[in-house]
Amino acid sequence: MTAVDEKKREPAPRQRKSRERKESPFVAFRTALTAWLSRPLASFHLVLALTGVLTVIGAVMVLSASSVASYNPKTGTGVYAQFSKHLMFVAIGAAVFWVGLRVPLERVRRLSATATVVCLGLLVLVLTPLGSEVNGSQGWFRLGGFAFQPVEAAKVALAFWGAHILVIKYNIINQWRHLLVPVVPIALLMFALVMMQPDLGGTVTLAVVLLALLWFAGAPKRLFGVILAGGLAGILVLAIIAPYRLARVMSFVSGDPDTSADGFQANQAKLALADGGMFGKGLGQGQSNWGYLPNVQNDFIFALIGEELGFIGCVVVLGLFAGVAVVGLRIATRNLDPWIRIVSGTLTVFLVAQAGINIGYVVGLLPVTGVTLPLISYGGTSLVITMLIMGILANAARHEPEAVAALRSQGPGKFGRLLRLPAPEPYRPPAKRKGTAARGGTAKAARPAPRTARPSPAQERRRSVREPGRRTAARTAVNRGTAKRGTANRRGHR
């Protein structure tokens, strides 16, 4: 090929510039995004942003959904009654978020067993006359104008305590009895207490927590097949013995379009989504607010999002929960502490699965189970506990190795100073005791010996200089013993 042909094949300078201009926006965006995600505190900032955006969307939609239902001239309540109460729960949740962000995770791990015992006691007490019945489920404690649902706290306690037990048994987790006991029996006890209320939605989300714990702890895959088969059989039995649950399942299976039957809410939710179209009717313009869709501010708020914000609003909400999944799993994979890894992954799967169940039965892919949409639905206990979970995830993000190094060397940063967050401690793996591997058990988690108790390299050199004769004699004796053993072994083989 001649030089003339090569010049003909080379693009002109104008063509090269035009190609660079076409590729530059995408390349620049990808480069900037990659650089930002590689920053030490990127996961922490993403958790803060996702929590804030989802909470704001929830407050706006609760205002739109509850304004008509709140107005009651007979009692004197205005259109902002439920919205004001929701804002109060948001304020409480913000305080709980700060506590979860600031408390040392090691302390959370130490208190996990106590929290599990307390939650089991509350699940028992709520079945007594101390508990209150709401919508056919006796799962609430009422104190004045406040209500507390203990099953929401039990989910988080099970995640913390279950991860603690599975980390302690990590070296013997391949044995089935150590893998299942005592986590699975305690979880089954929680299932039984929640189903006695009865609360199928709470039982399903508790099962999600248990499955996520076993998955991130490294349980064998055949175990999940057994658990899923048993869970489906249990759901079938529970659906058959309760007439109202059986009616919901049959309505879902048959796809009955009759809005006066048991599928009233599900059918009305589909109609609301269809009315929204691509861009929606606008905030406050949906017909679901006027009693066409009962409890729209609680379990079916996603239908109102589709009606007033359209398909675009639904995609935005789905994208935000996808962001929660990606960031939570990123935190789980980037941490070194196995307890933080299991807890972060479990809580992330729990939140995303709860959102998926809620959206699934709103759009008609699942039977109605009465699960709220995290951070968006109107609620007290669910909203506060969800913000606690997001605070724990933000705290775990600050324990990533790069984040720990940056916070301890460069200072707490703007958010750290504003929230008065302490610098996280670097992870130190527990020291192994002698004979642990031989016994087949695991020792208690212990910190390595402090540096002051360990001999420094200079001390080792001085000691070797002071005692050269002893070290040489000891080394010679060891070599002679090795040689004798080798000779004996060779003679024996002969």
C-alpha cells in the first residue's frame, strides 16, 4: 500500500472532530460517573440522596391521597390532618435515621440478641387484650393517638441477630444442624406468632428476611428449594383455612373483572393506573382520592402515583428502588466485616422485596397481601423502621475500607460535621485460638493484641543480636532432629 492510499484512508480533520463531538457527551458522562462512584463516600451519599428523594415523594403523594379522606366537618378535622401526622412520623424517622447512622455497629451487634427476645415478647403480648385489632389483624399496640406494630421491629431484630449467629458459626456452617439452629426455629416461632394475629404480609416479609440471611451466609442452594417448597405449601394451607384469604387468591387466579366482588381494590388499582396514561392527570387530580380506591394512602399509593404522575412517575419510583438495590448490594460487597456484609445484603433484599410485593399486587401480578410501599406509603411504624434501616445502611457505607481511611485521615467531611458523626473504626478480624480448628468449633470474636504488647522489629533485631549463641544452638538442634526423622523415615520405607 502506497503513502497516497494511506492518506486517502485517513479521515479528514473535520470528520475526526465531528466524531469526537458526537462521542464526547456520552464519554464525558460515563467518565464523570465512574470517577464519582470511585470516591470513598459515594455509597454514603447515595443512601442519603435515595432516602431523601423517596421520603419527599412519599410526603407529596400522601398529601394528595389523604386530603379528601381527612376532611370531616362533623369532627372538625381539616384536609391536612393525616398529612400533618405523616410529617410527624417523618420527623421521628429522621431522628431514628440519625441514631442508626451514628450508633457504633458493634454495639448494634451486641444488642441484637436482647432486641430479638424483646420482639418475641411483644409479639406474644400483642395477642393478649393489651393488643388492638386493626383491619382484622390484632397486631398493634395503641398508646393515645400512637400505634406501634411489633412485627416491623421483629424483622430488623431477626436480621441483626441472625447475621450475628451465622457469623459466629461460619467455620461450621456447612453442617446442617449448625446452619439451621437456632436461627430457623426462632424465625418459625416468629412466623407462628405473626400468623396468629393474623398477618400474612408480615409473615411473607419475615420469610424474605430469613431467606436473605441464609443466602448471604452461604447456605447450600438445595436448602432454598426445600424452604420454598415448604413455604408454598404453608401459604396454600393458610389460604384454604381462612375464607377471606381464599377469596383473594381465587379472585387473583380467576381475574374476575367484577369490581363489586372480593377483587374490588385490585380492579380499582388497575383502572387508576390505566387512567394515568403516560404523564398522568396531575397532582390532586386523581379520582382515587374520592373513595374510589379505599386505603389509597396506605397499601395502594403506587396506583395513585400511576394515576396522577403517569407512567413516567411509576418509572421514576421503580428506578429509585432499583438504586436502593444497587447501592445496598454495593455496600455489602465492599465491606470487610462479615456481619456488616450479611446485614447490609439482608436489609437491602428485604426493602426491595417489600417494594416489589406492593407494586406487584397493585399492577395485578400478585394477590393482595397488605404490604406498604417503603418510605412512600402513609404509616407510622413502617416508615420509622424503614428510615432506621436506611440509617444502618448509611452507617455501613461509612465502614467501607476506603471510606474509613478517608474519614480518619481527611476528617469527617461536610455531612459528618453537620450530623456530628464519629470516625468509624477499621475492621480487625478476630484472632483464632489454638486448637479451634482441631475441635471443629469457633472461638469468640477477639481483637488482635495491641501494638504496645507486640515486639517491634527493632526489638526482635536487638534480641537476635544479644542471643546469637542460643538461637544458633536451637536452630542446629532443630536441624539435627529433622535430619534424624528423615533418616528414620527413609529406613522405614526401605
